[in-house]
Amino acid sequence: MSRFFIASLLLGFAVAANAQGYPPPPPPPPPGPAANVHYGWAEVLRVDPVYGVAAQPPQQQCYPQTVTRQDDNHTGGTVLGAIVGGVLGSTLGHGRGRTATTVAGAVAGGAIGNRVSAAHDQPYTTQETVCQPVAYAPQQQIIGYDVEYRYRGDVYMSRLPYDPGERLRVRITVAPAD
């Protein structure tokens, strides 16, 4: 019965120690030059947030908008008119005059075909997405923390990207001075 009591007591201490929220101990150092490195815990004396202006990336606000348009593509009427005008012009002339009347008929037919096709254009409405740039006022936010901590009686200061809490894990390196 006493062994069961001692085992239960040890298990309770182990659970309580893990509940402290401290990270696990560091892994053993690799062999070689890093063998002179070990880790310890420092007491955090002060944590001051460091503020900076966060640059907002350019953004756009987009919304649908109804747009009325007129079809301006008269290529089909122009080409068809030029072909018909060229054929009619080629029937009128003789010799070198035939070439001139063919060209003149094609030009006149193209112009007439363009006007006829433009007269039959119908307006239509469509949805378009319209975007406008949006500017936001710059905002201050925490960009880091100035941390003052004590390790073995000496006080140190570091800027960290996080608030370390009450204790800070530190890396200790030992190397010859010369």
C-alpha cells in the first residue's frame, strides 16, 4: 500500500510540474563546435512594447456598374459594301478604266456599307466591374518588445518579436577570449 501511495504522489508531482507551462528542456547539443553551448533560464525584469506604423498594402474597392454601349464594329458592312461596289465598278469600265472603276466602286461601296451598318447599330447595356483605389489611414501596431532580463546577476536587454512572459530561455556559449 505504501508503494502505491508513493507512486501516486510522484505521479501527482510530475503532473503539477508539467502544468507549469514551461517548455521542455533543450535537446542535447550536437557534437563538434556547438558542444560549448547550453541553455538556461533568465528572469524577465521588464517588457516594453515597441510600436511602429504598419504600412497598409494598396487595396481596391470594386463594385458592379450598368453601362450602356453602342456597337461600333462596322467591319462586316464595310467589307461587304466594298466587295459589292468593286464588282459593280468592274462591270462599268473598259481596259484601264475598268481598274479605276473597280477601285472607285470598292471605295464607294465600303463607305456606303459602313454607313448602312452604323444606321442599324442598337445600344445595349452590360454589367462592368469598376474598381477604385482605397486609402486607409496608417495604424500603429506592436512590432516587437524590448525585454530586460537578468541572468546570474547580470542584466541584459534584447528586442524580441514576442512577449516572453516571466522567464526567458537563454542560450549560453562558452568560448576562449583569445
